[in-house]
Amino acid sequence: MNKISKGFFLGSIAVGLGIADVLVILGTIKAKSGDSDALQMIGFSYIPMLYGAIVMMVLYYKMWASIQDGHARTTAGKAIGMMFVPFYNIYWAFQVIWGFSKDYNAYVERHGTKAARLPEGLFLANVIMCFLTWIPVIGQIILVVNYIISIVMISKICDAINATTDNSAQPESVR
């Protein structure tokens, strides 16, 4: 597997989801003041949100593809495909995101690479906070906090994927 562009994935997701988050927050504020343009603003948020989500799915595919050694809990295709199954995807989000951090850390241990371990708690917090953003009022605060957590997480995912493709991350006995 080839290295990925951290700048592309981090920038695309940060900009796409960042613009969407701002539009949702501003739309919600406008709705509370009775502005009739509020729903239109929230509706426009779907355009950058869709772009960010597509790039995120590509990243999820690549992250799972990077650790396929026969021990991963799922394949890259299944990781993405099951995200589109209604209701089941609530459970599956934990497997894809938090599960990746656990499986990646096991992969690093199995292969004895020098790669940094992923912070499993950060990945779990990200999934939980995605669902908590639907809580009225505090959901917007959680949205902002989770945006920051997501950026850190995406950076770590890119580093993890690139570490699995980096020959220098393997000890001499494996090369």
C-alpha cells in the first residue's frame, strides 16, 4: 500500500466539516432569533458535509486496508459497506473507528514496528461525541469539541497508515 497525503486528508476533512459545522451553528442561532433563512443555511451545510464525509470514508477504507494481515476484525470494504446499513451503523461506527485504534495497536505489537500507538480513548471519545451532538443546546459545544478531537484523530490516522507502509518503521530482522 502506498503512503497517503496527510495534507489532503487533514485539509479536506477540516475544511469540509469545519464549514458545515459553522453553517449549522449559525443556522441554529438564526433559527432561535426567528430568522427565516436559518433552514436554508443549515441546508447549505450538507454540501461541504458531504464532501468531508466522502473523504472520511476513503480515509477509513485506507486505514483498514493498511492493517490487513489476517488478524484485523474487518476488511476495508466491509468497514465502509456496513456504515451504510441503517441503525446497525450506530454499533458499527464503534467497530470502525474505536476498533481500528485497538486493531492497529495490536498490529504494531504483532509486527514489532517502531510506529507510535494510537490513543484508543481519543477514538472512543470521538464516536461517543458524534452521537452526543444531537443533544439540544450543549450539542453545539460538543460539536466544536469533537471537531478538534476529529482533527487530532485524523492526523494520527494518517501517520498510522504511513507508518505501516514505511520500511524504516520495521526492525532490521523483519526487512
